[in-house]
Amino acid sequence: MEPRVKRYAGLYEWIEIITTALIAITLIFTFLFRLVNVDGTSMETTLHDGERLILSCLPYTPERGDIVVISRGTDDEPLIKRVIGIAGDTVSIDSTTGEVYLNGNILKEPYIEVPTSVELMKGEVTIPEGMVFVMGDNRSAGHSLDSRTFGCVENERLVGKVIFRVSPSNRFGGLYDEF
């Protein structure tokens, strides 16, 4: 009887190792990271409809230029946007040229292809403490539901920061080294 137990001992160790690894991966992707899908065109040309991204869900302080996922607090899909300004910053848009001004200086934005439309934003916005000002990268009229229309976003509504694109395979990689 003892030889049979030894024969299966290695199999049981492998099952234990695989089970532990699967549990660890599940916990990591439940609490630390998430996979999210891009839905729509508001972040083109940086992100395209249908792309899959890895999102860090670790607590962090938002920074200008971060691409974040925002909870809408309803059954609606979350939004993916770029942080333009943080608490204490002022943001304005020149209604003639579409240039975005951050703290009185023209914001360099190599990731946009069309001028920013002012839409419902009126004048200069000063971002309150604990909030951010976000916009999509595709800023022509009607393409991006963002802070120009719904105002600043509470930091608590930020689900996390997008850190990596996993698909499609020809666009695999980090997002912040492109510009």
C-alpha cells in the first residue's frame, strides 16, 4: 500500500501548487488590478474602442496626465478619461483656438488631434480640494463626456489608474511612454 501513496504524493503537490497559484492570481486581479475594456471613441487616438487595459486599483494620488477610470455611481459603464488638472489648478479653454490652459499656460497635449471644443464649460475652472478635472483625448464636439460638461470629479470616484494595454497585440504595452 505504501508505494501507491508515494506514487500520488507528487501529483498532490502539483495540485496544491496550481490551486495556490490560481487563488493568488484571483486575489491579485480582484483587489490590486482589474482588466477593463475601452467602450467608445472618447479617448482616441490614445485608446480605441474594444481595447483591453490593466487598471491599478491601489490607492494613489492622481497626477496630471494620468489615464483613469471613473465610477459614475449608477448602473452606467465607468468612464475612461485623462486627468488634466488636480486640486488647486485652474483650467480654461480658449474658445477660438481650442487650446487648453492649465494655471495660465498652454497645456502641451501631443495625444490630441483636434482642437478642444468648449461645449458647456464657461470660463475658468478652479479645481477644489479632493477633486480632479478630466477630459477625453478625442475632444471634438460630442465625442467626450467629461469635466467640461459634468464638472470636476471627486477623487473617491476614481476606480484606479490605467497602467498597461494588453490587447490588441499590435498595441501591447505601456501607455505613458508613447509621448
